[in-house]
Amino acid sequence: LIYAIKKAAMKGYIERVWGEWDERFQQEYHEKHYEPSETRILVAEGRDIGFLVVHDCPEYWNLELMCILPEYQNRGIGGRVIRELLGEAGRNGRRVRLHALKINPAVGLYKRLEFRIIGELDKHYVMEWGKAR
């Protein structure tokens, strides 16, 4: 389920940035890096429509990945989910960090939610929310 949602949500971006979706590589990467205990399933209308993966790092929470099925995107779901995460982080005195593909329209959402760009890689922005300790 998680891999299928990731593929549906991310395949177009991956193809635009890297030129192709390498199914074998993507499956192997998923199997190697996916951690169920750090995953929150997103449900709407009684259906699993996405997921959020958050790693608890010593200095911050790392929003590793959030994927929402395309037919549920642009409905405000991602914004609500991120705002809930930021509220939880704020109550716990934690910052939230993420890497976002530069071409991903979610960068605009992150900026509206007061994430700031703290670094830049070839294809990603490194963004952070919250104040440094």
C-alpha cells in the first residue's frame, strides 16, 4: 500500500527530475529505507489516501516523506496534516526539517507554513520550521 501510494504521488516528479522511474531501484530503495514504525497513514472518506514518515532525530524531527494520492491532492489535506505535525512539534519544543524537490509545488505550501530554506542541494531544498535552540 505505502509503495503504491508513493509511486502514484511521486512518479511524475521523479521522471521530470531524473528522466525515468526505475521500478527495480525504487522498490529496492523502499524496502531498504521504509520504516513502518515512523509512518502515519492518512485516511479520508474511509480510504487510505496517503502517508507521512517522520524520523525523530536528536536535534529535530525529519519529515522524511509525505505522499497523498493524486485524486486527493489540492484539497487542503496536506496542509492540515503538516499543521497538525507542526503543532505537535511546537508543543514538544522541536524543529521540523525536510528535503523537498525543487519542482514540487508543495514547496509553496511549506513556505506558507513558515518553513524556511536553510540549504540547497542539486535537486532539493532543505527546509526547516521552528527556531534553533
